[in-house]
Amino acid sequence: GRNVELTHALETIERLATRDPLTGRHNRAFFVDSLSLAISRSVRRAHSLALLQIDIDRLKSLNDGAGQQTGDEALRAVADRLGACIGRSDLIARVGGDEFAVLLEDCGTRSDVAEIATRMLAAVQRPFCPGSQAWPLSVGIGIAAFPDDGDGHEALLASAATALANAKDAPRLHGFIAGLGGREVSVDDIVNVAEGVASGKAGEFNRMG
């Protein structure tokens, strides 16, 4: 009936307004609104919160070498691999052409965030074989924690962007993660730091180095 049609139409409008059509993940506008609300919840409940900015390496080269369709498949693959590393209450969004953002609410200790970020690096680096040829995939990750790295959503986004820029500038083979302050760490390093944090032998996550 007309009510069903209206419901479907409203659902379509909402999906177009809040979702990225290529990956099916939420878009930047939805993510920013969700981050702002999550910060308010974090203040009220005294829960931890972490923001991860994630950028795909060499996506333009992949588009140029293998074609736009393969590049789009790579974006969808990265989105799915990142999404598989987070919990149901966490949020992933495509916030730019080759950039994703992840919101981790009530994320526990910095070692817990380190473990999630490490899983993401490993997941993305699995072979990507859309056809007969395997293409390498890797990402840079910048991390900001509330309230240490920003007291509002704009400050937190800026901190995560700075951390991501530091990670992207690092010469690397297997992916790096950076916290605010320009200290880049490898996968092995971050695992070691995570273990140190868990045992009380390391400082804050974004002070690694």
C-alpha cells in the first residue's frame, strides 16, 4: 500500500543522506554527527573513546594500473576488512576518496586500541586478487583519544589527521600507526608497546617511540 511505499521512500532518502554508495558504509556527515554525540556520552559515562583515521596507500596507482573498477573493488575490500576488526557498537565510515574513519566507544585501555589497529593493518594486507593478478594493499593509521588529544569533535579530528599525516610520511614497508606527536611505530613495535601497556611498563599509546 501507500504506507509501505512511503516507508521505502523514506528509507531510501535516509540511506542516500547517510551512506557512501560505493562501500555501503556511513559517510562523513553521519560520522561527524556520531562522533559529537559519542563525545557527549563519553563525558557523561566517563568512558574512553578513540578515533582512527585510515588512509589507503597508493590507491591512485592501483586505479591507473588496473582501472577504476579494480580500484572500487579495493575500496570495498578495505571497508569490509576494517569492519571485520571492530565490534557491533563501533562505527566505520568512508570520509574521503581513499580515507576511512573508525570510532571506538568504550574502547578500554590504549593496549586494546593498539590491538584493534594492529588487526586492521594485518587484515588489509591480506592478498587482494580481484582477477588473475594480486595487488598489494596497505594503509596508514592515525589515532587520537578523547580527551587527551582533543576536547571536542573538531579538535579530535584534527589530532587524528595530524597523526595520520605523520604515519603516511614514515618510510615503511608493512604499515605504520602514529599517535599525535609524530612518533611512528611498526606493527612489531605496536604489539610490543601494547604488551607493555598491559603490563604497566609503557606510557600512553600516543607517546610510543
